[in-house]
Amino acid sequence: MEKSVKRFLLGIALLCTSIFLIGCGAGSTKTSSSGGEDIGGKRKLVVGTDATYAPMEYMDAKGNIVGIDIEIVDAIAEAAGFEVEYKNYGWEPLFPALDNEEIDFAVSSITIDEERKQSFDFSDPYFVANQLILVQESSDVASFNDLKDKKVSVQINTTGHKAVKDLLGKTSKNIVAAETMPLAISEMINGNADAAVGDNAVILEYKVNNPKVKLKTVEDDSFEKEYYGLMVKKGNKEIVDLLNEGIQKIKENGKLKEITDQDME
Ligand code: ARG
């Protein structure tokens, strides 16, 4: 083949490849959630949650994700001008989902704590909570310290789990770490644990919803106050700022207090 013909064919081949590549680029849809998609003017953020946590986040009879945390995020989204889509991930998968940018942020009654702050960023706090102990009505447990030699159930990798590890020892066989809080409570009711430890609102809700099971709660002043925040991939300042803008607005206009009945600065 002549040199010029060869060059011509090569040129066409290159042109075809680049047209093909441009075509691919234009046609590809965004799969990563990061930054959100623009839908009808408002961007949509994907929000991951563990919807096993009534009254904070749970599934209603129709299978919708609802709860106090959800109402709060809806209000934040409205105030800051974005749309939300909730996805039920479960508790532990939430953390890698943020890292992998499958979700833009997580809402799940997540306590802002030092350890998590090493790997994730948080919004400003929007809710205050503390640990609470749940035992059988006949139990003689009267304080957290009374759990030292007992079997205690918790939801795995929660602040309740950490508190119980501090008391019983990190590797204690007396800790029953369940995947969800309802499962942790079942372990106690079934006699596999003497007490369950978890966030106060969720423990109280369980007790109210299950009056036939004879249970009582035990408070302890040694539990520190915990502040819930929305959790974001480390370094995603843009989303943190957007969430804080919404949180600030619903603190100022009274909407947050209307939902939670708490005074948050
Ligand atoms: N506040 C506790 C923590 O951050 C428990 C949160 C559990 N939330 C849930 N939806 N399961 O560790």
C-alpha cells in the first residue's frame, strides 16, 4: 500500500475511535452519588440509613422509610434547597457506602465521636441522646456498674457497644453484639443477655410499643451526652457546608425544635 493511502486509513481509524469515545462520554450516566444529580433544578442527594431504629428511622407499614431523623433531614433539605432519596443500607454497611460514594451522606442517629471523626466528617449536631439500660422488670440491675459480671446485648459497633466494652473488657464473651437494635433487645428478652444497652429514644420506644413484655429501664449518670450528626465522606466539605446551612436554618426558624422537642444551640 502506498504511504499516503496508509496515512489516510490511519486517519479515518483515529477519527472513528475518537467519535466513538466522545459518544461514550456523552451517553454515560453518572453512577456515583457524589455531588448529587440535578433533577428539575434541585440537586438530589442519596441518603443512606439503617431503618431498624424506631422512632428515629424505620419502615412504616407501606415500606416507606420514616422517623424523626427522616423528618429532620427532609426539613434540612427543604431549607438548603436539595432533594433527597433514602436508601436502607443497614448499620454496618453505611460506613463503606460513604467511602465508596454510593451515598452522599448518612442519617442514622449517628453519634459524633472522636474515633469516627478520624475517618468521616460530620455536620453540626442536631439531636442529643444518651445510653439507657433495658432489663426484665424483675431484674436487680440498678446501675451501669451492676452489668460488670452480666451478659449485655448491644447493636454492634455503636456507642452502646463501646460503652459496654469499656465496662466488660474489649473481648469479653459476655457481650452479645447483634446486627440491629431490635435483635439486641430480643437477645435480652429471650434470656441470652441480662440487659440491653442502647440509645434512650429507641429503648423507650421499644418498651412503649411492647407493653406485654415486662421490662424496665435503668438510667445512669455516668453515660455521657451524645450528639447526633449527619455523616459525610471524609473531606467532602461541600456537602458538610450544605447540610450545616440547612441545620442552621431549621435551628433558627424553630423547625428542628418542633420535630424533636429539644433545645439545640
Ligand atoms: N447513636 C449510636 C451510635 O452512633 C447508635 C446509632 C445506631 N443507629 C441505627 N440506626 N442503628 O453508635
